[in-house]
Amino acid sequence: TTIRATVCATLGLALAGLALPSLAAQTITVGHTTADTSHYSAGVDAFKERLEELSEGEFTVQEHAAGALGGERAMIEGLQIGTIDAVITSTGPLGNFVPETYVLDLPFLFTDYDNARCVLDGEIGQDLLDMMGNHDLVGLAWTENGFRHMTNSKRDVSAPEDAQGLKIRTMENKMHMAAFEELGVHPTPMAFPEVFTALQQGTVDGQENPISVILTSNLWEVQDYLSLTGHVYSPAIMLASPILWEGLSEEQQGWFLEAAQAGAAATREMVSRLETEGVEELREKGMTVVDDIDKSQFQAAVEPSYTVYTDEYGSEWLDRIRSSE
Ligand code: PAF
């Protein structure tokens, strides 16, 4: 009896152990720094829906928006040590981890959304996603932040000389800083969660971001002038922690990759919509919008920043991107 009881108890425990995973869904934490009404949030919603559907409830997704898990640089570090499962981040701070991505942040590199999306969805984008693996990161999909435009609280900026002397918050990205230095502004790198207060208190005069960010992070409350400079395309990427990734089966990894694509599509759709509708909304909210920008003047002014890139990293990636156009 004793032996039979022990066998039964062991079998019972083993069966209970087997049954557990399907009973309790694994929660995947996804962090990002923009508002829960933003393009990134639209991406997380679509990712969540698709992952939960594909995995039939094996995974559930919990969104942490608005920098609740820290700025983008801090969240990328969180992925490397496994305290966060997945992140949607701009490439702003990513070059500090994966220098090959710096090329994407060169000003006026991409001509329009189709051009940028085509490069990122093609071989170059895939090669860069694969590079994440060399730096304790997993690249799930290229998604999007959008073309960046300048805002400030001082004056209309319609030509490069109007920007001279302004103190502008930039991302923690040395290519962006080099370009702004060429424009004669004072670039002040700062993590995004600190930006609203810095603008409100006048620590900086301005910042630059895509329309979705200016609108949904309420930057219009503390900035009067918007110039549609579109001076750089800002890619975003969905990254996963290698610690999460290594614990997944091949089938589960496939679900994550497919869900990330769904997230990217939803994000891009919102970015495209707000590129026009959002500008109107910002006008209605009281911003003065300068839309007759001669971009070629800005492009000429920041051109020397390309040598800052090529001197350090050569021109291989740049040539590949240019020859793919
Ligand atoms: O300005 C930035 O840091 C980024 O564009 C943001 C708003 C965090 C989105 O990636």
C-alpha cells in the first residue's frame, strides 16, 4: 500500500506539474517611454492581441507606458540583465549598445516613409536586427517613431540661422548631437522622461520629435513653435531580452516574431495618420506651425556631420543604404 500510495502521489505531482503551464499564462512585460495613447502603445496593443491569440493564452502581455520602467537607455540595459522582457525603443540610445545602428540616425538619410520602411523591411534591416544578438539583445522587428520635427518656446524657425543659439534637448545619440552642433544650436542630451519638465522649467528652449510624440506626450503645452523640419527619420525597434528568448521553444519564438510584425504595422499606421491629422490638431491646440521649410538649407547645414560618422565607422552601411534607393 505504501509503495502504491507513493507511486500515486508521485504521478499526481508529475501530472499537476505538467498541467500548470497551461493554467497560468506567462506575463510578458513590455516597456516604452511614450504615452498610452501613442503610436508605441498602438503597437503594444496589436502585439498583445496577436501573441495571446497565437499562443492560445499561454502568454499575456502587460504594457508599461510613459517611461514607467525608465528611459530608453535604462530599459535596454534592463533587457540585457533580464529585468524587462521586451521594449519598444527608438534607435536614439541604441547606438551606444549596437554601433552599427548609428547609420540610421544620420540626418536626411531617408527621403520619405516608403524609403525608410523599405530599407528596414529588407536585407539591411534584417542584417541589423541580427546584429542585436552580438550585444545581448534580441531584435524582434523594426517598428517606427517617425520623422522628427523641431519645436521651441522662443521663435519661428524656418531657416537654419533661426535655430542658432537655441538650447535643444536631443536624444542620447552622438550622430544627432553632431548634426545639431553643425546647426549652431546647443544640443543637450537627456532621457525622454525628463523632457517635459525641462521644457516647462526652461532648462532647454526646445526639443525635436515626431508629431505623435509632440501630441500624445503633451509637449504642445510647453512649446509654442513647431517647424516641420523632418530633419531625421527616427526608426524604432522591438527588442526582447535574451533571457526570455532562450527560455522559449522555436514555435513560441515564431509567435513573438509574428506578433512583433503586427505591432509594427499598427504603429506605422498611426504614425502615417498623425503626420497630417496630428499637425492640424497641434495647430488647434495653439502651436504656431512653420510648414514652408526649405529642407535643402537644413540638409546643407548638417551635411558635415556625415564625416563624424564615416571617420569612426567607415561608409559600408551608408553605401549599402544609399545604393538600395
Ligand atoms: O525623443 C526621444 O527620446 C524619443 O523619440 C522617444 C520620445 C522616447 C520615443 O522613442
